[in-house]
Amino acid sequence: MAATLIPHGPKGKFILGVMPDFNRDPLGFIEKLARDYGDVVRTQFFYVPAYFIYHPDQIEQVLATDNKNFIKPLSFRTPFFQRLVGNGLLTSEGDFWRRQRRLAQPAFHRERINGYGAIMVKDCLKMLETWTDGETLDIHLEMMRLTMEIVTHTLFNVNVTDDAEKVAAALATLVEPFGHQATLKWILDNRLPTPGNRRFHKTAARLDEVVYRIISERRAGGNEDQGDLLSMLLQAHDEDGSQMTDQQLRDEVITLFLAGQETTALTLTWGWYLLSQHPEAEEKLWQELDEVLGGRAPETGDMPRLKFTEMIVKESLRLYPPAYVVGRESVKDCEIGGYRVPASTQVFMPPWVVHRDPRFFDEPDKFKPERWTPEFTSALPKYAYFPFGGGPRICIGNSFAMMEIVLLMATIAQRFRLRLAPDQKVTIIPAMSLRPRDGIKMKIVNRKS
Ligand code: HEM
């Protein structure tokens, strides 16, 4: 069924009948809205009113200048998601969120995260030892495993590998439904007592048990700094000396796991796919790696010189932003781009579409890492490119993620070239984040052979 446009005077452009279109092809749908109706589009999902916003000025208004008038969207308050992340940084609001963000921030300071670079490279080298020249691998699966290793090591330190593996396995099961059910279906499904949902709740309880045990063992050991993220969260305290409760720690740990693992794996996965389609960019990457590293493994200190590697990562995040839509809900009536937006309206801002807007990017569908010169970056409207969101709720892990992705890309590309397997069709599934539907099979070729 085609979407019907119903002009709606000063409230904006209203289109009805969108659910079938949206469910069939969410990305095509949000692209078409922008193409057909412009920068501000009003629509409705069942009974839920929603606006789609496509201009950097209005995105800046919602995420930054007017951020106090917006909370996280309805989809973040579903029982499924709440059970998983509780009141962690991604979902909490108001003064509670502000305090938690203040307490968690030092864990992400540059000096602290620099220390994680060596863990990232070490885990990556360990993975490469298992790769054989000429074999074909699902690169999405490999990247998911690798970033899972890294997040468990950086969160919990290497000494608790056994428990960390239990956490990783439980989380992989818990996020399964998000992977297969695109669109809004899971919001409804997870309320029903199906066997799948009962399994979900059982696994969630097991996960809680392990995380709480790790926390209590750390407390019993006097919160000694083990160099990991959990140590920082355990030690964090307010001016009045108050610290996070076990439950808050649990919520933040699961949130960091969830927010930081798949997003990073996906950026790498899409990066490998794009590089396999653009041998000239791959050639330039190797040149940089040979010049800067001369065959040794990369270190955090190499980052400023791995400029082209970083450009590749930025361009991958432009074309395949894992968080392909950023959402909010209005608290009070307001105006966006000349349209009146009532309280309790969902407001969606899709990097997927804005990152491909020809007003801001020439040849927007083309993979052109070299576009990311300092001049281009400073001339670009701030919210024309927002893979990490923006304003006070900007991704707390953005520097951590950039460091991880650049270091892993450098470590892997130094040794191997990745070729798309013959007959491999790549289909995107916009689930919780932007995944390849059936993985991406790639042939691993030793660069030096
Ligand atoms: C390429 C990788 C990543 C991408 C694309 C990404 C994207 C985002 C985006 C778009 C937001 C804002 C959501 C909103 O405004 O509603 C966000 C928030 C967040 N991200 Fe990331 N992220 C990445 C990696 C990470 C990593 C590595 C961590 C932690 C280790 C992390 C932790 C968080 C947390 C805790 C928040 C909530 C922050 C708050 O509201 O205070 N992310 N991320």
C-alpha cells in the first residue's frame, strides 16, 4: 500500500497508512519520506504520532539547543529493553541520568581509554592466529566475537574470563530477537508469554546473577583498581561521597556491553565490505600502514598518524551508521522547522538518510574516504553527520569506539586482504542496529603471499 499524503495545515505534512510500508522496507520508507515530503514529516504508527526530521538545523535543535524538551523515545521504554538495560545511561533521564553520566565520564577520559589500546590489539592478534590464508569466513561473526572479547576484557579485566564469557553468552542470547525482527514487531511480541520470552527472562536472571557476583567479589576485594571500566564505575563517587548501588552498577555494565559491542563490530564489518569493493582505497590504506607501522603491530600512540585509516572509518560510519535512526519524545508542545509538534510526539532523526543528503555530501552514495579532509569536516554543518548522536546525550564511548575500530582495522589490514566470497549477496536488516542479514562471507588472503 502506498503512503497517502494528507495535507495538514500548520501541523506539518501528515501521511497515513505507513505501517505496511515501514514494515516491508524501513530504510526505503524513511528515504522516501524525505524525498517526497521534505525536511519535516509528520506521520503515525498505529496510534503513536511521529515526526521524521531530516535537516541538520532541526536535528541540532532536538539533540542540543532544545534538548531539555525531549526524552528518549517510546521504544526505549518497552518491557523487553527495560529488563535488559534497566536504568542505565542509555535509557535514564533527568537528574538521575546527569549524576550517572558525571560518575561514568572519567572512565572514558583519554588517558584512561588509551590504556585499552593494547588489550584491543592483543585480542585482535589472537583472533588472527586462528585465520588461515585462503579460507572463507563470515566476517560479521568474526567481528562480533572479537568485539565481544574486547568489551569483556576492557569492562571486567582478563582475570575474570570465565565469568565474562558467561556474561557474553547470555547477552548474545538476549539480543537475538533484536537481530531477527526488524521494525516494531518485537515491541508487541515481547509482552506475550511465549516460550521465547520465557527463555529471555530466564537468561536475563542468569546474567544478573553473574554480574552481581562479579560486583560483590570486587567490593569484597576492596574495589582495587584493576585497570578496567568496572573499577572506574566502582570507585566513582559524588561530591558527598555517595557511590553507585549494585543495581545501578549492573544496569551500567549491561548498557555498556550492549551499546558498545555490536555497534563497533558492525562498523568494522561494513568497513571490510566497502574496502572489498574499492581496491584503490585498500591500496592507499596499505601504503599508510606500511609507512606508519613498518610491519609492527599498531599502538595507541600511532593513532594521529593513521589518518587515512580514520577517514575510512568515518566514511563507513557515514554510509552504514549502526544507529541508523536516533529517536526522542517531546515533553511539551514545541515548534520544529515551522511546524507545531505536540507533547508526547516521537521525533526520529535518521543518520541513514541525512548522511546521504546531496546538499551536504557530493556523490553521497559513493564511498570516498578522502572527502574527510579537515577543511571538509569544519565546513560541514555539525548535525549533517552524527553517527554518535549529539548534544549532552552524545555517545559516551565515541572516542573509545574510534580508537578500537582504527586499531583493529590497522591490525587486520596489515596482514590480510578480505575479498567478498563469490555469490555473496549483501542484504541490510535494520534491526536494533544496521546488520547484514545473513552475515558477510569473505575470503581471507594473506597480504604478503
Ligand atoms: C561505532 C560505535 C558506536 C556507535 C555508532 C554508537 C552510537 C551511539 C549513539 C548514536 C548514541 C546516542 C543515542 C541517543 O542519543 O539516543 C550512543 C549513546 C551511547 N553509547 Fe554509543 N556508539 C558506539 C560505541 C559505543 C561504545 C564503544 C560504548 C561504550 C563502551 C558506547 C556507549 C554508549 C552509551 C553508554 C550511550 C548513552 C550515553 C548517554 O545517554 O549518556 N557506545 N551511542
